[in-house]
Amino acid sequence: MRRLSGYPCSTATLLSAVATLVACGGGSAPEIEDVGDQVVAVGSELVLQLRATDADGDTLDFGFSSTDLPELVDRATVTRTPAGDGTFRWRPVAADVGVWHVDFTASDGDNTATLPVTIEVRSAIGAETVPVFREPLGTGTTLDLAVRDCVDLGVLVEDQDSVSVTILQEEPAIEGSMLDQTGPFAATWRWCPTRDQIDAEDRYTLTLSADDDDNPKTLKNYLVVLRRPPPMNCPGNPPVVNHVPVNVSQLVDLTIDAAISDDMGLKQPPLLYYATTAPTSPPDLGAMTQVTMQLISGTMTSGTWAADVPNPVATLPAGTMRTLYYVIVANDDDDAVGACDHETRSPATTAHQMVITNPGGSGNLGLCATCSADVQCGDADDNCVHVGSGDYCLRSCTTAAECGAGYTCSAAAVTSVNGASARQCVPSSGSCTMATTCMDDFFEDNDSRTGAVGLPDLDPDSYMFTSCPLADGSNDDEDWFPIIIAADATVTVTLAGQSVSDLDLGLYDATGTRLASATGPTSTEMVMQCLTPGTYYVRVYAWGAGVENDYSLTYARTAGACPMVCTDDIEEPDDVLLDANGIIYPVYTSSGRQICAGDDDWYRVLMYDAEVLTVDLTFTQASATQDLDVHLYSSAGVDLTPCSPASPGTCQLGNGQSADSNEHYTFTAPAACSTLCTYFVVIRGWNNSQNSYSIRIEVP
């Protein structure tokens, strides 16, 4: 039965109170929705959304108290969201293990509603009680869109004291993906990204959870990277990766680093892919284990990046040797809106190799050092134990006095990753990583577009918000803000954050399609777009930062009619070499085609020695913003007829690259085409010009 808090009300009032409600004063009393009893692990953050209503429409203030844990008021917070609800946040420490009773209140100034909630705090140290994800491995995977259309993941959870766990995809869920639980500890996750999703982003975060009904959910953040066929002739220079493999003899895990630079800055943190068996040539990145590299010095323009890899010989006999194969991939952001960016693989077509030898002995790692095997930690009694979201070295103990400041001796034996069981010095905070004290802003929870649906829309103004790290420190959460446009207007959104991380900015329509983005190497960004009536979303995000970053967001709106939106033709996608349309021989014709800004149309043409290609492009040009040109590409994707605003001197009238209506181009296949050659006719707008056209391609 729920407990009622004592308030200075009459006995009659108390007897007429409904369930959790205590009313005092005049008017109607608020009502709080029941949140149920809660379980939280030491070191994890408990977040409760307190939803309350008031028949009088009064603004409500939220609070909390606990008679059996009075210090809670000094270590927990409650804030009011833009929707008028309350958000309670608390991160318990080891001393909080136990069962506590907390009274949550909602007050309109005259009347107060009270909701009693029981909160149980448990230790999450050791792999014998809480669910642990064993698959998928690493921190993410890559879907190469030139090879396959969908990503399929096997999910495997281990929980030694449960007969089953519930595996779910947590919010913000990746739209269109499906998770199917196939067994008591297994599931499969499948996602076939849509064209809009491919165009919008190249990295998506999947959050999986495992729940055994006894402990707090175990979460796993997993980065899904979409690898698109690289466009040709993109401006700027590709990233430069400097790395030399080194053979090692060691028991501890491997740290692989590289010096990576780019003239305009990397788009996202580089990725390292590894395998203990020789990959294909070229390597299939989707078949290797993916790890996000961390910036250990420098900047996104020039820095040193590193990633940790489990030691493949740590649990094998002394003298054992194994080869690790790995590839480092870095992407830049030379095209802030489109996909004309560069990718550098190191090495380009094979994989680096390093030989690891087990030297015997012990790794001698200290307290809370990351590990993958017991032998890497201290002496024979010191174990590698699952703590929070990772595996860390602990130290054997019999009393708390042996552990030192910030640690205590576990009340019972904990089980290690290799099955050893012993009492260990454990962190009092319940985590071996620095627990975040980041206070999210009042607009939470808006970590996804779907999560922001229903939140109040922003009015043109300047706001202060906070980007907080995720619980496991792997990344920052995202902030999504709805804006509503009642009539055509040009919106300008400006982001100004701190230098501690690289915040980026995006503008999306109601379906999640990206309309504009700014992804420079700093946290100062701006997007501008003319929008027609509807609901849109501003997105502020960072990749791989894992730090708190306060930022200002300024939204301005200027009324004015938007130009007509360009709608591509039904032959899409045909913007890159791999999506080129085939033609009919000897004469191919097509009308009603459309070039939009930044969009090419590709046609594949097969020719023999001495055959003549003739291209006639028909369109009406009334201004320079409607100018279309013809290009011819080789089978290797090399532009044989270059022409661009950056090098206008390369444009040739004879190549179908005039500055007025209609174009004509002819080309004779060389003698090398005696066994058939492949060429590509490409129609391109000059300097992002847009226009409709008809085309005739003849190869007699």
C-alpha cells in the first residue's frame, strides 16, 4: 500500500484523499501519474519523468524528500521541463546500496500531491548477476552500401543467475529497424536504411538494452556507419593517415595509434577495424570488428588518435604468437551539405599486420585499468571484473582498510571475466570512469526527433542549452528542437559552443530528411534555409566527445516567399557511377529529366574501337542558374572533360560545356577498345544550376 506523507491538513481531508494524493487549501489538487517502484545500479543515473495535471491549469512545482535517506536532497535534482513536467535525476554511490522510500510532490502553491516511490539501489559489479552483452563485438559496425543493402546483427547476452532476459532497442530508435528476440538470451537486429536516411547521415547510434527483471537494464551503444560509394572529383584534399605497425610482446591490451590530419578537418572520429584472421583483399570492413578511435592529442584538423583492442594472446600459454589484422579509416567534411567528401584507408587496399607474443608472467595493471583477462591485473588474486559498462582491474581484499580512498572492499565475492570469484576493492561510485555530473538543460528529454515530438516549439530568440555525455562516456547525447513555420520564411540558426568538443548543427523536416547542416571542426556553426509552412527540427550533436558542453542557440526568422523546390525525376538514384542508367543502342532518348542543385545524372555507355558517341542535350536557359553541361567519365571514374567553377578554363565548347541553351558533344572510342570499353555520360549543373532537359545518346 502507498504511504501518505504528513501534511498540515484536516483528518477529513486525509480520509478523502485518493491513493497518493494529499490536498490542502482551495481549488483542485494536482494529480501525479504513478511511475512504479524503481531499481538502479550504483554509478548509473536514475531519471524519472514526473507527469502531473492540475484541473485549474496552475503551473506546478516539483519536489522530493526521503526520511530514511535525508541526504538525497543534496545529491539529487528535480527540474521542470518545457512541457511542464518534472525530471528527477540521481546517481547513487556504493553507500546507497539498499531500499529507500522517496516522496515526490507536485504543488500548485495551494495544494500538494504526493507520490511515494520505493527505490532499490544495487551493486552492478561482477558479471554473475547483471546482464552482459557478449555480441555484437566492438563499438560498432559498417554497412558498405556498394556491397549490401541491409545490416544484420546477432545479439547475445550472458546472465548467470537468470533463465532469460528481455532484449530491446531503446530510444532514440533507428527508424525502420527491427529487433527480434530469438531465444532467452539472443536476438537479431536488422536495418535496411532508406534513401532519405542514407542522404541524411552516415553514422547512426543503436542503443540496445538487456533486462533480467531483477537489476537495472544493461545498455550497449553501438555505432552503425553507412559507407557510400565515394563521389568523383570532390574539392579539397583527403585525410592523411600516418601509422607504422609494431610487433609487441605483452599481456595487456593493445593500444594502436595514428597521426591523422586533414586540410579542412575530419568529419567524425576515425574508425579502426580489426580481425584475428586474415581478411579478404580488399578487406570487407563489415566483417571486421569496429572500434571508434579517441583523440588523445591535437585537433580534428591535426591530431593523434588511438583505439584499444583486446590482446588475443592474454589467456594463451607463454610464448604463444598471434597476428592482428587492422585497417584505419578517416573521413573528412569538405562538402558540409552534400556527400562530396573524402575517405582515406590505411592501408589503401590491404590490412596492417602486427604480431603479438605472450611473454608470460602478469600484466601488473592497477586498480580500474581497462582489461580483458585476469592475468593482466596486479598479482594472482587481482581480477578483471565487469564494472558498470566495461571490464576493469580490481584488487583482492578482506577489509575496506586495504582499498584506499574512493574504494571499498566488496561485501561478497565478485566473479571475474574468467570465472574467478573473490572479494575485491571496488570503486565507491560504482564506476571506474569519471561519473558525469553534467546537468542536462530544461528542454530534456529531446535526444531524438521522435522524442522531441510534442515538446513546445522554439520561438525566434537566443537560448542556453547543454550537451551532456552519455552514461558510458562514449558520446554526447543529441538535442532536437521543434520549430513551426506558419508561412514561407528564411530561418537562420546559429550555434556557439565551447572548445571542449566539436558540436555540429543540422536542420531537418518532419520526416527526418536533412535540409541543411554545418559540420565544421569547431562548435561555432550556422545554417540558413527558406522553409515552407510545416514543422521542422533543429539538431545539435557531437560524435565521440563524451564531455559536457554548454552552448547558445540563436534562432531567427524572416518572412518571405521561398523559391520553387526542385523535384528530381523518376530515374533516381543515378547520381554516382555505381547507379548509372544503361542506354538502348543505337539511339537512346529521354525527356522530362531534371537536374537539381548538387545532383548529377549518369548514363553508362559501352563502345568498341572507332565507334562514335554523340550526345545532344536540349534545355532552355534563361539565366546562369539554369546552365547544364556534358561530361564524359572513364570506367575508373576519371573526368575526361573537366569543367568546374573552380577551373573555368578547362571548360570546352566542343565538350558540350557552353554558357547557353542546349549542348552537343562527340567522342570516338580509341583503339584500346577492341575488347569493349565502358564510359559514362554525365549531365551536371554549372555551379549548382537547376533545370529540366531532354537527352539523345547515339552509338551507331
